[in-house]
Amino acid sequence: METPRTLWRRDSTDPVLRYTAQKPEGTPAGAVLLVHGYADHMKRFDRVAQAWLAKGLSVARFDLRGHGTSEGRRGHVESFREYLRDVDEMLRELERDDGWKASGPPVLFGHSLGGLIALHAAVEFEPWVRGLAMTSPFFGLSLAVPLWKRKLGSLTSSLVPTLSLPSGLSGADVTRDERASRDYDADPLVFPNATARWFAETSRVQAESFEVARRVRVPAACLLAGADRVASTPTSQRVLAGVKDCRLQVVDGAYHEILNDPGWERWADWLADEMLRMTKR
């Protein structure tokens, strides 16, 4: 991965973000802006970025606020709109970059939480994106949350919004690949908690996603994990049924991180082809 650059805050309330923007050899065939998942960071997508660069795509990626090497409290936002502001800042930064302009407007790619962010960003920033691609978007939890827990979470978010709660995630929950699982557990930039406000804001936006999906006007493609222990595959299918032009593929037996699971190369290639299709429309 190239040396991360710094995206300075627009004003004193915004954290400093870290990002990279890489271009393939020759004339780019298209571009993608990658949005990672919860407790994740851009460097975990190094090999995916290399695979997409080899297909002729320019690849930009960044650490969301509170993630990776970007500033911000780990696993916390006051409002989900802060994540959309991060995407907006990146789109503006790429538009200012003379070296990036030949790549054209990017396709938004999001994994997990990044997929939830990308869906909403594709509607809000439609004129500046060419398409929407996702893996295992976090439109709902794979396990049902009891009503009393949801009410307690909402109350805690109001009274103690920065209370840190354990996510309970481990490498064995997100990938079947033993090495990738160990790397996940040992990664110092992967954190185990999120705040009560983060949970409340994410739940609110998940519920809004059914309506937002019906307003997506760019072409979309999505991979869902057939054995996802984190995000609800049936919920994602229901949400994405509202997207007018969406190519959907369920990967049998795959865990949450399809691009870190065995056979990831096939699905990285499938996504690259779909994103190239979007740039040619």
C-alpha cells in the first residue's frame, strides 16, 4: 500500500482522516472508492486493492473516523451522518486531485458497515458516483436482538452515549481462513467495542435503509455470505429488493468477510467486472 495521505478536517469538529489513492498502469478503466467495515481499516484490503488495480481500476480507500489511523473516538459517532460526511470529504478530495481526474467518478464499494454507509451515500451523492458495490452489507444483525435489549440500548444512548459495549466479534466469526482469522485477532487496529450511541444510530439507519434502497438510481452489485454470523443475509435480500438495478449473488458457505474467505480471488474478480460494467454505462 502506498504511504497514506492526510485529509485535513473541514472545521474544528471534524477528525483528520487518512487515505490512499492508487492508479493502475496505463489509462484507468474506472475507479472505486472503498469504504471498510466496523472496527476495520483500509490496510486490511491491500490484496483486494491490488487485484482491482490489476483489472485497470483506480482504487481510493480511507479510514473512517474512529477507525484505523484516522482520528476520532474508537467505535463512536454522535450521528451516523458523520460517516456520510467522511465519504463526502473523500469525494471532494478526489475531485481536487488532478492525477485522479482521468479515472472519472468512482463506484462506491462498501463492506459490512461500509455497505450500509455506501447505500445511503449513493443516494445522497448520486451526481458524483457511477455505481454501488457491496459485500455483506450491515442492514441487520444475523441474530435477532430481544425487544428489551433494544429499548435498553436506546435508553443508554440517551443517558450515557459514550458507554462502551463489547461487540463480541472474533476472527473466527468473520472468516473460515485460519490465517486471516489469526491476523484479525492480532491486528492492533481492530478494536472490540462500540458505544451505545453508535449502536443506536446504526440501528436507526438500518431501519431507514428499506426506503433509501428504493431511491438508488445508480447500478448496483452485491455479494452476500451464505453463512454470515454477523450481518443478516435475509435482511439484506429484502433491502436490496428495492434497488431497481442490482445484481445480487449469495456465496454459499461464505462467512462475513467474503474477500478474506477461501476463494476470495474469484469474488474480487466478479466485483471488479461489475464495477467496470458500471463505469461504461
